[in-house]
Amino acid sequence: MSEPDLLESPRALVTGADGFIGSHLVEMLVSRGYTVRALAQYNSFNHWGWLEDVAYKDAIEVVAGDIRDAHFCRHMMKDVDVVFHLAALIAIPYSYIAPDSYVDTNVRGTLNVCQAALDAGVKRVIHTSTSEVYGTARYVPIDEKHPLQPQSPYSASKIGADAIAQSFQNSFSLPLTVARPFNTYGPRQSARAVIPTIISQIASGKQRIELGDLSPTRDFNYVEDTCRGFIALAESDATVGEVVNIGSNFEISIGDTLHLIRELMGSDIEVVHDDQRVRPANSEVFRLWCDNSKIHSLTGFKPEVDIRQGLARTIDWFTNPDNLRRYKTDIYNV
């Protein structure tokens, strides 16, 4: 693995730093000696999302803004060596009713970030994709050559964002890597995702838990492993111009994940089917299983936290009353 031409204390910009994965990535970058500028979406409350809770809060530069504004993107890119572009709209149910927002943020926002990075002479860009772009697996495990299938407006917008990012590498030699994480979970994740939904409902004392289809399978990755994958990609010249999966190469169904969480929490909670949590038939992604051989061959990276360990850590975080009270367990969070 070769090291990129970065400074001893590289200056990193993390877009989407106020979100679930972004906030963990900020913490890990600071712990590894990066100087970090963290983008939180502008709001009149001056609230920094999950950045309000991170370690090293005093060691990061927080900027508030919006990647949909090209002028702002040029402003935030000054004096940056490496960009981790995570800012995106990601909730699939909301994309059914607000698709314009996904095009504006995910496609045009990525265009703005790439153009600003190119103009600023940034040394590395890690653009965040998603395993949802693959759709239901045509073969498993899913490698980076798997066909792309836009089964939701969200996944379509991410396919478009990936294409924009790759076009800047191909057309203008922007040193860019497309990181394609599979299903990340862990502390701070939104309750729209299935693992926090299950844990938070059990932790809140509910006797019945509302879920959708339990048959789909996923390749779940603990958030710290996903962040380690991002950094491994940024610190290797071999990944420039590549699309690279970040995953565990372990497949588990939603139903089996539920049983494992119930076991770890000592719960016998009853499961109730909730129609509003079921995707339209042709939009559901029924199977995701990551082939992670490429990231290992390029960087030496391999995940360190298995599903049982990761769920135990996630349960510990969610069952802390100070954390649980942030979640509205009585409503369906899209």
C-alpha cells in the first residue's frame, strides 16, 4: 500500500459530518492526527447534529452550510487536502414523496463538491456511494462489477451522484475514489433504519414491535469499520479512480437480526407487521451481500467488529436513557 502525497497532519473536510457516519468519521480522523473541518447543514438553531456529542469537539472546525450552494462549496474547500464527501439525503421512504430534494442534494450537491475540490486543487476526494445502487443481488457476493439497478428515487440519485463524481476523475483527473459502503449501523443511527428501530422500541419498554418485511438480507457493518474503510481508501494511491465496496462479506436476514437483538437484550417482544414500513414490490432490495476482496487487496483493510459485538455495543448506547430519549419510538421515522 502506497501513501498519498498528504501533509504530516493532513487537512480533511468531512461533508455530512453532523450525521451518523460522518460524526464517527470526524472522531476517528482527529484521533489519527488529521486537522478536521466538519460541515454541518446550516440551520437557524446553530445546531450541529451529532457533532454536538462527539469527542474532540474543541479540536474540530465546524462550518455550517449546504452543498446545494456552489458558492458555499468553494468557500468551505479552501486549504483542504482530502475531502470525505458524505453529505446526502438517504431515507428511502422520503425519496418516494420528495424525489426533487434527492436530485438537488445528492446529484447537484456532488457536482458542486467535485467542482470546488477540483478548483481548490484538493489531493484526494472520497465520494460516498451506497450498496442500494446495486438493487436486489443478481449474484452473490456482490462485487463492484455488479449491475446498477435504480429501485428507488434515492438509489437513482446516488447512481447519478456516483456518475458525476467519476466523470470528474475521468475528465479532469480529480484524484477521486468512490467508496460504496453496505449497511452501516451503530450508535447515533437514525431510527428510520431497522437496527435502531428494533433496539429503541425494545429499550423503551414496548410489548409489541412494529416492523416491515423480515425476509430481506443485508451485509451489516459496524460504524467504526466503515470509517476505517474510508480512511484506508484515502490513504492509498492504489484506490484513485476506483469504485470500492466496504462490507463484511457476511449476510444476515432482517428476521435473524431481530432474533439476535432479542437474545442480546433478553427480550421476548412480539413482532407486528406494519404495512407502512414495506417498500413497493419492485422497490424492495431483497438481498445484499458484499464481496469485500477489492478493498482488502488494494489497502489491506478488513473489518474488525463482527455482528454480535457490534450489536452489543449499539445496544449499550441505545439503552442509555440520555441517548434513548432522543428517539421518538411511538412514530414511524421516515
